Amino acid sequence: GAFMSPVLMCAENPATTSAHDIEAFGPISTLIPYGDEEHAIQLAALGKGSLVGSIITGNSDIATRLSIGAAAYHGRLLILNSSCAKESTGHGSPLPHLIHGGPGRAGGSEEMGGVRGVKHYMQHTAIQGSPDMLTAITGSWMQGSQRKIDSVHPFKKHFKELDIGNSVVTEKRTITLEDIEAFAELSGDKFYAHMDEAAAKRNPFFEGRVAHGYFLVSMAAGLFVWPDEGPVLANYGMDNLRFSSPVYPGDEIQVQFTCKQKVNRENEDYGEVRWDTTLINQNDEVVANYDVLTLVAKSQ
């Protein structure tokens, strides 16, 4: 075998074909200057397909424009900034379930990646980055991103006024045994884990009587809803409901309610808004999480 020291080259003319046509494996890198964002995207395309590209910036607008422009030429994009640099797996180190292939000269395919392997897309690209960056790029709020909390309740804002990340963090409510028994009588749900202390303790998941999950969902609405007439027209469902921790009498529950995604209906006077809804207890443990789906008027 042969070994050589790392080599760093500079392409003074960024359009020179050799820098893009010849892929030198080894400790070799080439610096290619660019004029502006559009020029950088054009240069990325000259590689005719890449496993991964990295965008290093703290500006989410720049990251969004570059990601959208360059995604078609990469199997994966890493968006690196100060908030995720220390924990980043690096340019060449993919995370589980991310794409391990790339378009064009990168192989024109990808590893099956479990269930994703049976889904049919013309092309897709994986992106890595901090929650705030991924929220900015995808237009969909994700857990870990900053919440935007102001003096106006999100339910008082019209569709066009709502920003992704608009949130309300509610007051806390203490769950009582009387609450559990009242909900059991009202709903008819008298499952033993809610009504029989001894039987509930024999259950491997509980330490005693627990609150109904659907009571928690109803109670959460009572905490986050703005009750007056306003832009929110209807709640048409929930997605992805999960109960992750039991709630016992005496526990305090608080709701974090965040605008997650907006879908404009072109020919309607309203749009669809998806809200991330997270219930936490007094120990900051998540007890339930789900998406609330609403229809919101576009304007007055």
C-alpha cells in the first residue's frame, strides 16, 4: 500500500471541469469559490450526484434556499450550525434510517432502509440538522424547536397571521380521584384500572388507579382552547395519539400547544392547521402527545 499526506487544492476557476468530473478518494479536498447562493447551487449540480453535501450556516433562510436548490443532487444534506456542531455525526457519517445512497454518479440508488424500501418515490433526500433548522426548511414544527409565545392566543389568529411555532403553554391542572370517577360515570368507561385500586396495582404498568386517557385529552382541550368565537372554525380530528406515562390522582398536568403545520386550501376561505399537543406532568414527563387538526379562517 501507499500513504500520502493530506492535500488541499484550490480551483481558482470554479467552472474548471476537472474539479467536478474527477472524484479523488483519499485525504484530498478542493476549495471551490462561489459568487452567491445561486452560483453555489449551480456548482453543486456539476458533480452530477453526491452521497452527501454539507451546508454550514447559522441563517435558516440561507439554509432553506440552499437545501431546496441542492437537494436534488444529494442523497443526504447535513445542515451544521453552532447549536448542533458538538453532537453532529459529521459530513460522512449517516444516522440510522437516513438515506445511504445518492443520485447520479453517487450510484443512482439507495439502501433499502427498512419499511422505506417498499415506498415508491421518484427521488427523496434526507436532511440532518438542529430542530430549528429542520423546522425552517420543512415548514413543519418539530419537537425541540423553539416555541413562539406572545400575548395573543394562537386561536385568536387567522390562518394568514399564524406562524409555524406559535404556541401557548397553559396553566396546570391537578387531577383528582373525583375527576376520574366523574368521567367514568359520564362516559360509562369503568375499566378496572380507573376504578379498582387493588386491581390496578396488580397491573404491571400501574401503581394504582389511573386517569382515563380520553379524559386527559378532553381536559387538555379545556386548558388550551380559546372559548370565544374567532378564526378557528372546527376541530376535525386527531392524529398520532400516544399515552406514554400513567397519570395518578394528585398529578399536575400542563399542555404545550404549538402550530405545527399549515396547509392552504386555494379555493376556500379557510386553511388546515395542525397543532402539536404535548401533555406533561409535574416532573416534566410527557404523558401524552398528539396532533390536533383544525380548520381556520384565512381572514375576517
